[in-house]
Amino acid sequence: MNSTILEAEEHVLSTLEKDGSRRWLRPKLSHGRLLTLRRVVAYFLIAVFTLVPFVQINGKPAVLLDIVRRKFTLLGYTFLPTDSLLLAVFAVGSLISIFLLTAFFGRVWCGWACPQTVYMEFVFRPIERLFDGTIGRGGQPKSARSNAALRWGFRYAVYAVICFYLANTFLAYFVGVDTLWQWVRQSPLTNPVPFLVVAFVTVAMMFDFCFFREQLCIIACPYGRFQSVLLDRNSLIVAYDKHRGEPRGKAAKSRSVALPVLDSTVDPPAGDCVDCGLCVTTCPTGIDIRNGLQMECINCTQCIDACNTVMAKVGRPPNLIRYSSQATDAGEKFSLFRPRVVVYPVILTALASVFLFLLINKNYFDAVIIRERGNPYTRMENDLIRNVVRLKVTNRQDHPMSLTITPDREDVLLGLAEPDFKLEASESRVFHLRADVADDVFKKGRLEVGLTIENDRKQKTKVRLQLLGPLGS
């Protein structure tokens, strides 16, 4: 059976050819003011990522996400599992901050701060250009270089070393640099799980930065797909000025505005775009910014630097491609104050207030009462009713503490099974507490008692203890 298959006029995705094969991108490097700024930001972020595990604040790591012990240290403050509300407020606040940042500055995160872009464009591609002989300019090598296989091997060996180092740095955020240094000096068989984590992260990074590359931004990352709801018509985007640039073609130097066309039989004069295509060949995701706002655009501004360089050479004003907004391009009045940029800060302010309130009013230690299994109570001598419960106390401070416990009723006798009522720094411990009370004080078999727990620094917390007794009392 004969069938007709429509062929695409060009590649459907920027990383796919018309026949469906992979289109490998080797973007040219366009030097300019924005690239210099991005380099500064990128290398600063790389330094922060690699140095933060070594930084200590108040004797604690600046960042330590100890999942095994369920302790999360941020900027010298340790969050415990009972701080779930604080962590939830912090997480929601971080998400709203991204929404607000996107509403103002578009996808500035993707092009300037995302680890995928930072390491791909300022670590792995420069290494690739070094071994390909295109350092400083990028693009396809002009000719096949000698010892291609050897260069290929050395390049991927360098990639592996970098990925292995980054994987170990990543692990340091979860175990600390001291523990990591001990593990590095030991056999992998001594600590197989951390070794497998490092191996997996190393392989994943090699796959990403050596093979998947820009496809992570185009195919896997959901951020580009969310931009339709995160952006509005006044959000900052990288845009091509069609009114000034079209129609494309070569024109005389020093002409910045196309002359009006009086005779319809005469072709209109060319716009400022000389159709050099450099904005496409320099794009790390392979798109043509002249086609308008696209999901694949990560606001890396390489096309801006490329176009400004060309405009300078042909004697025309810069910023044919520039930071703009959809509203500005459509001739509408730019509006700074709009619903989302008002609502987001209000929500952030409310979340920050809640976070600070919870943080300031946090207990120095937590106490939770858990009933023991078995009989709810035991009848003792002299008609005393005994309840035995477990008292779980968590020390939130970095120093040990001694505790005392006092009931709010004089007819309740308390006792602990443990010889001491103490906690070490950041320790969580379960104590067995017994409460004896006469059977004639119960009402319908229940009696609620308030307990005040105080440490040696006069810091207090209160819990409620529900005592159970005979129903006939």
C-alpha cells in the first residue's frame, strides 16, 4: 500500500532533525556585556555550591540535610521533625518567591542561576571547546583535528573527574564534610551505600552533561511549560523587535529606521536585521528568537550579545534583540503594578510573619505524652490509681539540660522510672512516667492534669496528661 507521509519543512524540535535523528548543538560563543555578567554570576554560584559545606555558623554547618537523623540545619539553625510546620511555611514561601521572580523577570532563573545552565555553559562546554579547538568562539570545528580518539578520551576523563567531585560535594550536604572525608579515605566496601550514591550521581551527571544536555531544558524540565501561567504580558522576556528588524535583508550602514514606502510597486526597504543567523547559531537550545516567545528560550541573552555585535559592525543601533515584554512589543503601556505582583508579595509577607512568629515562640524543648500499652491503669495500695505513660522529650538546644516536672494538682504524685531527668545536646529521649492519685478524685473515670516541665535555665513547656480510673469512682 502506498501512503504519503508529510515531511516537516524543518526540524520539529530544536534538537531533532527532520528525519527524527538527534541534532547535536554546538552553539557559537558570542562575547558581550551580558556574557561577562553571566560568567561572574555563574562562577560565584559554583564557588558557593562547593564552599558552603565547609562553612560553619555558630559551630554548625551552614547547610546540612541529615536525613538519617532527621535533622536539617540551615544557616546555623537546626530544624527537627517536629518543625514540620516551619519547614512547610519555608517551602511554600520559596515557591511563591519563584513565582514572584518569574512575574517580574521571566525565566531569569533558567538562564542565569539554574545549575543545569551554569555547569553546562560555563564548565562542560568550555572544556569541549578546548579539546575541539574552538575555545573562545564555539561552533563546529573548522577541520578534523589529529588524535581525535585521544582527545575524546581525555575530554571524557576530565568530565568524569568533575562529575565525581560534584557528586562528592553533593553528598557533603547530607552527611557533612568531616564524615565525607572519613569515608573517602576508607574502602568503598566499608561504606557501600554512600559509595553507591556517589557512583549513581556521577553517572547521572555524566549522562546529563555529556549526552542529554539541552534536552533537559527542552523536554524534561517542567518550568518552560509552566511559563504560560507564571508569565504575564508585562513579564521580562528576551524579544526581537520585528517592527525595526523586518523585512530582513542587507542594507546600507548607518540606517536605523526603514524609510516609508510611497509606491506599492517598489519593494520596501530592508529592516535592521541583516539575516546573519548568528542569533540562532549562538543559542544553546537552538531556537530562532525572531519567531517570538518560545518555550525553549531560557533567557540566556546570548542572542542579545550576538546581535549587538553585528549591529555595531554594520553601524546600526544596538538592542534589536533585547530585554522587553509582550505588552511593550505590542505597543501597550507597561504596567508594573498588576494583580500577581501585588498578591505574591502579600502572600510572602504573611508567610514570613507566620514563620518568624513560629520561630520566636518555639519551645526550647518539646515534650509529648504517649500512653503505654496494656491496662489503662493499675489499682495500688491505699486505693491509689496508677497511670504509667511514656514522656518523650526532645532537647532543641546545643547544650545539655536537667529537667524537673511539676503537676498543677497537689493530690497527684509523680515519679520517673529513670534515675535522672537529663538530656544531652540535641538529644531525644523517652522517660517512663507514673502518676498516682486517689480513686475518689476521678469523674466518670477521667482526670486531666497539667504538667509543667522546666529546665535548669528556667525555660518551661506545658503538657496535658489525661489520667484514667474506675468508672464507678
